[in-house]
Amino acid sequence: MKTRALCFGLFAFLLILSGCKKSGSMLTNATGFAYEIVVTMNKAGWDGPAGQAIKGELTSEVPGLPQAEPAFKISYVIPDHFKGLLTYVRNILIVEVDPSIYTKVSLSVERNRWANNQVVMTLKAPSNEDIVEYIKEHPRTIVDYFNQVERDRTLAQLTKNHSQIVEDLARKNFDVTLYVPTDMTYYRDTTGFLWTSNNAGTGRSDIVIYDFPYTDANTFTEEFLVNMRDSVMKANMPGTYPGSYMKTNKDRITYTPTTIDGEYAGVLRGLWEMEGDMMGGPFVSHARLDKKNNRIVVVEGFVYAPETDKRNFMRRTESALHSLRFNNGASEDKKDAAQSSKEDK
């Protein structure tokens, strides 16, 4: 009797849960780890050229790392087995091939389909050959989208939980807002240079900020920014041994001119190493134009994680760089206004 009552209660609960999910009022949180994705498509397609093209896209090499690491870890499942807990995974790619329904390749994205904080991308095509051609003509479209999704998740988390010490120092010294992970509690604050680190034994991550005057467009060149980086790091990032200092491995640099928040920016990726020491690892540097104050603000993250993968450490660090915002005195004005309001009361 107790068993029947328990089963009935569970059945009723599942019905209620199902109804809530359908109505959108209650969803379970998405599962899985960052930069992991579930792909579901028919087995013949997955084992053929279309599947190879999709795998090649999702496991393309992450730029700027000392060793090759794939962009995503893939879990494949046939459509008949794609159900239950698998539908709660944070990143899902559904591939549908049907010549009777589709006349061209299309991509669509749905958020929170089966779980909160979930992204489900559907790739539809009339044939497997069309998928191969689409990926050739639109390289990195799929992987870049999921990369952006993961970065946005990290940024949302950093906005809620971040190192208040670093936020205050960045505002005070550079008039910028910067959110870095809460475990970055070590810092050194010198004139025109701020360094912070988690000082971890495994996966040590560091972030630095510095600025300099903007003179002309030649400022945003690879040569200028690398030389500036080497000059600043030599002065501010000494190594363990006397005379050792951080420098750039100039054989492994990539430079990408871009825009961030509508203003000109340059992104350097590559490897750093210590002159006079054996330390080294990957770095990424964002040079941002602060037009109002006629200056360049550089925010850089670098990782020291010997003998382990560095992809997720670097991506977490780079997500923090994207949180940089110029205050231009606005934050101080708000604080002064808030203080005045308290004093008036």
C-alpha cells in the first residue's frame, strides 16, 4: 500500500513538473561543463563527410596556446537516444537532414528549450553534402557562436561575483570598471600599473592593466603594441631570479584589429616567457582606445599552467578582459551623488 502511494505521489509530482516546464514557469538548470557540447544526428551522417566537417569545426584548434587544444569537447548521441538527462546539457547541436522538408541549409538557435541557461542550435539541410559545403563557406560560424555563448555565461557570473578589491583599484587608478574572478586576491599596485593574480599552484592566472597616451593610428600596430608590452612587462613583472623579467615570444604572435563597444581595439595573442628563467605560457592582450581621454588602456591576461591543458584557464581569464568599461568619471560622480544624498538626510 505504501509503495502504491509513493508511486502515485511521484507520478503526480512528475505531472506537475512537466506542466510547469511547458508553461515556462519552472525549468531545471542546464548541466555539463564549460566548452562541452552534445551533438545529435543520424549515425550515417556522423560517420561520413558531414560528421567529419562538424567535428572539425567544433574541435578546431584554439589560437594562442603553446600546445594544440580543441575548441570544444564533443559527446555524440544518435537521435533515438537523445532524451532524458541529455536534453538538459548546456550546449546542444541538433543536425537534421531531410530533402523532403529542407531546400537549403539553415541555422537556428533556441535558448532555455529544456533547461535554464541552455543554448540549442539546430542545423537543417537537404543533404549531408550541403552541410559540408556550408561549413566550407562559413568557417567557424558554429564554433564562434558557442564560444560567445560560453563567454557571455562567464561574464554574467563575473558581474554578480567578482573581486571587489580589484574593481576598486581599477576604478581608482584607471577610471575603468573591470570584473575579475573572486579568487584573484593577490595584487600589486604601482604607478600606472596594476597586477592581480590567483597565485594558484595549478592554473595560475594573472591580469594586468596599464595605459599610455594615444598618439596616432600607428599605435594600433602589432609592432608598436608588442614593443610597448615588452617595455612595460620588463619594468613591472620581474622573475624569480635576479635580472629575470617577462618578455614576448615574437615568433608566436597573432594580432587582430577589431572594435569593442564601438571603439577601436587591438587583440594580441601569443606566448610569454621569462628571460633568465624557465617559466612561460599563453597570454592575450586587449588594447582599447579611450577616445574621451586620448589614451590607450591595455588589459592583459596570462596563464602559467605547466603540464596541463590551458584552454579553460585562458578563456576564463579572457572573459574578464571583456568586462572592461570606461567610466570617464561616471562612477565617481554616482558615488559623490549617493554620499551627498546620505548627508542631506
